[in-house]
Amino acid sequence: MSISRPKRMLLSFIFLLSFTLSSCGSISLGDIFPTLNTDSSDEVMVDVTFFVQIPLNTPEGEIIYLSTLDEVTGLGVNATAHPMEPALGDANLDQGLIYKATITVPQHTIIKYRYTRQNQYAVIEHTQDDEQVRYRMAKADNQLEIRDVVSKWSDTSYYWSEPGRISGIISDSRTGEPVPGMLVIGGGVQAFTTASGSYMLPGLPPGVHNLVVYAPDGTYQEIQQGAEVASQANTEANLAITPREYVDVTFLVSVPIGTPENSVRLVGNLYQLGNTFGNLPGGMNTIPSRMPHLTFAGDNHYGIILSLPVGAEIRYKYTLGDGFWNAEHAEDGSFSMRRFIVPEYPIQNTDEVFTWKSGTKDSITFDLWTPENTPVGEKVYIQFNPYGWTTPLPMTEVAPNHWVFILFSPFDILSDLTYRYCREGECGIADDAATSGIYPEGRAVSPSAEPQYIADTVEDWAWLESTSFAANAPLPAITPRGENFITGIELMTASKPADSVQMSAAIPNIAGLNSSWVILTPTWTFTHQNPPVIEPNPNQDPLWIDLSTMTRIALTEGLHVAIHPQPHFPDDPPDWWMNAPLDFSWWNSWFDQYHAFAIHFAETAQIQGADMLILGGDWLTPALPGGKLKNGDPSGVPADSGLRWVEIMNDVNARFSGTIAWTMSLPSTSSIPDHFEHVDQVHLNWNPRLAITTDTTLEELVNIANLSLDGEVNTFWSTWLKTDDKLLVLRVLYPSVSGWNPDCSSDSDGPCYPISTFTTPAPIVAEYETGFSEQALAYQVYLSTAPNKSWISGIISQGYYAPAVLHDKSISIHGKPAESLLQEWYFKLK
């Protein structure tokens, strides 16, 4: 959904606001929109009593707390601890003590909370599989009792009977259709519904758990009910949720004198207000790139109109940074938080920021000059480290290559800190060269009672050349292949929530490269190995809304969209397979998990309007018939694995009506797997082993490529695909290094790094220098040969790093000579 109304509506609002503020007439916005009364004294308050059963192995003599959380400021930085007391009348000493606490909150409040206990440190409850409880949830529509069970603490073992689980399907109460992307919470476990509306909450101790379904963008009404879980049993909870209508809400805020111009944002608890529903570094949860940016309306006033869901609880504040840094503060120095329930009619919220400061220390102005080669259109961010690196914050560009950020707060809880600069928020990758890397010392600063002015200069950016690249050589005569020839660019997978925002912003640039296709690479994460579990992890995997936004933008730009889902592994995939049990029971679980993964993305592609779904990949090699591990040993994949793959592809075809492609490298066997009959295209990872040196000529490399095409590639096409009229598309890549040796055989000379070394941004490979001309030369070879073969139906460039220009050693062509070369070729191939 759109955060704000069309531009003309916002302009009308600003016109009216400016007129009101500059005239002596009697017109006011209160005459146009009803003004919301935010006086908390008028709110209906309700009591909520929490009962929690703690395990018997809980250390004695420690206070148990109900910890209510603030996801806007940060789950890790602004919790409120409510001491609990034993509920002796409810205790069953054989099962564990029960504690209780009552809090009073405004009616319809969404409470995010978890349980802690206090010894020398705060000890946070964990789930049965030893994950920290992010938060539980309760909705206080009326006086309420909530009953919970703590699975375990971070410093104790699981003590209950064998756990059970809750599972079900969430559907739309009006249409009956499944609802994807909903957050389901129970027993401290969280899950997002799949494209089929299904969810599962495993590892729950026996007992009654509060089950809540919550829409991250508020599109649906919350639903809450108790769910009783028995040991080693599944509790089925199929729930129907009601969609909400939307209404325009006007936010008008007066800010303190001296507020930096055009820096005011609104941050809140919904997705469209900056919430990621993931855990960011430093205990934060919101990102500035998704926060609504308010428009200056004169006389220290800012405003915006947002379309918000009727009945949703909105918690928000104004900020010059995020929910923690530079957020507004109350008169007593505490973090401010505003709250209202969206009514059924348009309203105006008229607010006033008391101060951006906290404590007795004054502001610090960071005045930064960046080098001339800073890419036009890229933003510069500043990142602070008070106890660990936190979410980067955008600076304000006051002139070309001149950036300013004024830090106001929260100095009441901070002392010394360090900081660094980076491009596009990609700290740790696109850094100031003086403070580059994942854990640099940074520049130091100490807040004081007097204002400070710090003048800094970035002399060089890491992974950004200071001089322009030489022009590419003229292209040879090119025979167009027509519109049916696939020209595509595949995005590098995301690794943090902000990447999805930047990927969406980069899609118009990809369209400008004359690519006819964009290949989106959403991920799920292998969160457990035994048993194997692959699921969406909001800390690094795109949410449903993220992927939907990217798809919509790409289609609007006139691009064809392919969805190529991929896994995040906790370590190198071949090592992950080597360390897995790989027994029959494990394989059964693995195939169940992959089946759910494939079906989810098939249904996602269908619902979101994608043109193609791409499955497969070399990471699946151990799971295919005759699968081998990296050391050559058999993987132990079940003998009926071929039938299992046929079943998976049958189910994929039943759910997705578009083109289905399978990606792979050249096979080591001539045996065609049975599931290939359910595939429309094969996307082959083509690596003709171009060992490019300073002495290698284009002609020599073209000969190598043609030998590969006319030999191994043509043999593959003619034996595996030709008879069934399946299309062959080549996937190409090459690292930006000089002297790369693609031959990793035992008798090869020199350093050898597999291509996977270069598939993430800014890889550190000291043995190689950057080689941008080598990468461009490789692309010249690919594009001068493959399109000339009539039996090849397309070419896709892999690993496009969207967030920022990087002149690194990776396979990404973004900002490198190979990018402009590809742009020319793709134009002439049409």
C-alpha cells in the first residue's frame, strides 16, 4: 500500500497550511479536518493481569519481571520492568511457580512484552530451541487476564515435558482467501504466514498460550485467543481475520527553533512507519529509509498526510534520526511516545516537539566534506557506536559533497562514543576508507555541556576508484535477437532489512540498462540444522511486503519479473551439508522443508504477478538423485528422491501458471532427472574458464568461449533440452579481480578461490588486485559469443549489488565498466 496520498493531495495540504500560518484570517485546519484529542486523561484505561508459569529449574531468590517493550525506540534500549509476585493460590509446585503482575494501559493497546529475571544481570527468557524471545503480544480491548509459560531462561536448560506446537491457516474473513505475511505470536515464538496463509509455532511447552495474529502494516484487525498445547501434540488454530479500511490522517507538528531543515521524519510501530519487525544492530528495530519524511510548511512547522488503517493502534514519534538517535524527548528527558487509534474519518494530529535533547549535554554538529568521486545521487550516512555499531543515519546534503548531521540525543544515557561515515547506509561495506570494515575503531567524540562543531573530511571511500574508468572498446557488429531473447540482471541477495528498500530504489536503474528481465532473489534462512528448518527470518530475509513492493515497481518499469528464491546458510553451504546428520529421518524433514519453501514462492509468484519462477541451484546438489558432498562422498539422499522431486515440481506447477525455470551447472552425468519434464527452461551457470591475464587477447578468449559453447554446452542442450523444446538461458558472472584462476584442480598453480568467494559485496581476497577491465573483457566475450548461437535463448548477469556503487572484487557489475558494456549490448540485442 502507499504510505501517502497522491502528490496533488499533499501539495494541497501544504498550500492550505502555508496560507493558514501566514494569514490573519479565521481559517484553520481544525475547520477542515477534525482534530484528534490526544489528552491521555480522556482515555479509557483497562487492567491487564499477567500470569506466568516458570520452570522448576529457575534459580531461587531472584525477582521475576514482566518487561514491556518499545519497538519504536528499540526493543533492546527502552524496556520497562514490572516486578511480579508469586500467585500462590494458582501454584502447582510440581509444575513450577506461577507469578503475576497487573498493569494499567489505554484501551485497545497492543502490549509487546517478555519475561526476565534479575541477578547480577537481566536474564531474558528463551524458547525451547534456545532462541531469545523477541516479544510476546497481547491486545487489551477490555480488562484481561493473560496466561503464559516460560520455556527456559538463557542460563538454564529446557525442563518441561516434550514440547508441542500450534499450527494453522490465517484467512480473510470476507473472501476466505489465505493471508500471507501476517505475524503470528504464541508462547514467545514468532512466525510469518506463508503465501498459503499457513504458520507453525513449534517448541511450545505444555500449557495455555496467548495466540495473536498481527498485520505488520495494520491492514487486518488483530485477533487474539488462548491456545492449549499438549506434549508432543499439534494444536490446530485456523483463524479468520478482518481487513481494515484506510483513512487519511494529517500530521502537523511544531518543532523547536534550530531544528535542521528538511530533516524531520515520523517513526512508528507499523511497517510503513519504519518498523522492520527484525532485530537490527544495537537493539534497534526501525530504519530511516522507510520512515515518512515530513514537508516543511514554514514557521517551524512540518506536515504530511498518511493513509492509515482504521482501528489500528499507531505508536509514533518525530525524529531527526531514528527511534533512538535524535528522537523527540519529553520535558523530563524521557523518550516521547505518542499513541492514537485511527478513527473511521479523516483527522488531523496537531503535535509539538518539546525538545530533541535529553540531559544536560549539548549538540554535536558533524560537518563533512566528501571526495569529488562520491557517486551523484548517493546519500552519505553517519553511524554511531555507543556500545556497538547501531543503525546508520542519513546526513543532510547542504551542497555538492558537503554533508551535515547534528546529534542532539540521547546524551543522558550515553558518554563517549565513536562514529564513522559510509555511503547509502552500507556501513561495513561502502565505508570511509579510514574507518572501513565490520569492526573498526571509528572516530571518537565525547558529548559535553557546550555545543561542539566537528569538521571532518572523507579523503577516500573504500571500494570506490578515485579516477574515471577508460571507455570500453567499440562493440562489434551485433545481430539483434528480438524481444523473445531474454536479457536479464539478477540481484545479489539481501542480508539486512534496509537492502530491500535499496533494491526497490535500484530497479529503475536496472530498467535503464536495457535489461528486459529483473531476477529478484528473496531468501529464507536455515535457522536449524537438526532437524533442518528453513523459514523467513526478518533480520535478513525480505518480508512479504518487501518482495511485493519490488515486484510492483519492476512491473511498473516495464520489466519482466522472475523470482529466484535462495537460502541463507549459517556457514558455507558445502560445509553445512557435510555437518548434517543425513540419515533417513533427517532427509524426510529436509524434503518437507524444501517442499514448503518451493510452494511458498510458487504461490508468491502467482499472487504477486511474476512472470517466471526459478528453482534449483548448485546448493541443491546433495539432495538430487545420486547426490554427492563436496568431498565426493555420497550424500545418502533417499533412493526415492527422484519421485520426491517430481512431486515437488508437480505441486509447483499446480500453483504457478507462469514460466518455470531450473538453474544448474553443467551436469557430470548424462542421466536426465525425471522432474525436468515439469520445467520450461534451464538456466545454465556458464563458466568457460576464462583465465584472463595481461597477455590474453580478446580473440583467444572468444575461441575458448566458442569451444565451450560448441562443445559441452551444445552437448548439454542437444541431449537434455532439444527434444522437449526447452529453452536454454545462460547465467554469467566474473569477479572484478586481476589474474583470477577459475581452475581449482589440485594441479593448478597459484592461489585458487572458487567463484562463491566473490558472490558477496566487498570480499576480502588479498591475493588478488581489483581487475575491472578483466571483468569487462569477460562480459565482452560472453556477449560476443553466446547470442550468436540460435539455440541459446537468453543471457543473465548474476550478482548485481543494488544498494551502492562498489568498485570491489565481487561479481557485481554495478558502477563498473562491465555495466555500461552490458547496457550497450542489451540495447543492440533487442
